[in-house]
Amino acid sequence: MTAPTLTTARLVLTPPATRDHADMVSLWADPAVYEAIVGRIFTPEEVWHRLLRYIGHWQQCGYGHWTVREADSGRYLGEVGIMESRRQTMPDFTGTPEVGWAFLGRAHGHGYAAEALAAVFGWADARITRTVCIIDPANIASLRLAARVGYTIYAEGSYRDRPTRFLERFAGLASRAVEA
């Protein structure tokens, strides 16, 4: 499946492409991103492999990530998407699509992530009944955003020996949650 392009009032979400590599390298080198998600900078090589995984996800799973840019300027803001991660977590959620997002520090606090997620769920809700996301308990901003788009905590656990909150969302909740 080819990824659709999604648009909102301020954003354009496009399928990931190799031309996004430099922008993604800057994303995963931004302390506002890596400190809250992985705890370290990703190398350009690791970002390249991530990008290829994003591209291939669409072909194998029928869903995947989008590159998020401002509609007016084309300026790169970050990424959002759905993945079959097959992470080794406790508890295990293999087989349930995982939603994730990462936005440059300069994009935080402007509502871009909520707007992008609303677009993603507008597309996904007709196709996927339940999604999960995992968030470090210290990442308060992402926990608030997750709640805003309809996620609720269903478990406390761990991923890579780090405490992790496991959240779930059922189709149809994003539009109501974002409007609230």
C-alpha cells in the first residue's frame, strides 16, 4: 500500500521518503526529542535505518509513518505514525499497532502533534480498532497529549529496563478527545 498524504489547516503529512533523511537526523539529535524518548542521540546511520523501516512499513503492514511539515512554509516539524513494532516489552502487545510521534523542540507547544494525530486517526479509525502507545512516566507532555487524543493507561511496565506506561486507544475517540 502507498501511504496517503494527509492535510490539516496547518500541516501536510506525507509518506516518508529518502529526501527526509537530513531532517530526521536533526530531529533525532534534538535534546527535546531524544531525552524524552530514547535517552541518546541517534547516529545518521541509525536514522537511515529508521527511515527505511518507515518506508517499508507501508508495503508490509498497510500503515506506517508520515513526515509532518507546515503547510504554508514546508518547514519540517517531525514525524507521526503507526507501526508494528514487535518490541520486547512487559507487558507484551505484539500484534497491536503502536502509535508514535516525535516533533522538534521548536514545534512543541503549538498544537502540531495533536493536529497531526487527529489527521492520522481520521485515516486510521476506519482501519484499526485499537492502538497502543508507550511513554516514559517522566514524559508529562506526551502523556498529556496521549490523553487528549483518547489514550488511557492500561498498564505500568518496562521497556529496555526502563519504567514505561502502556496506553490504549479505541477507534473513534480522537475526534471527540481533540475537540474537548
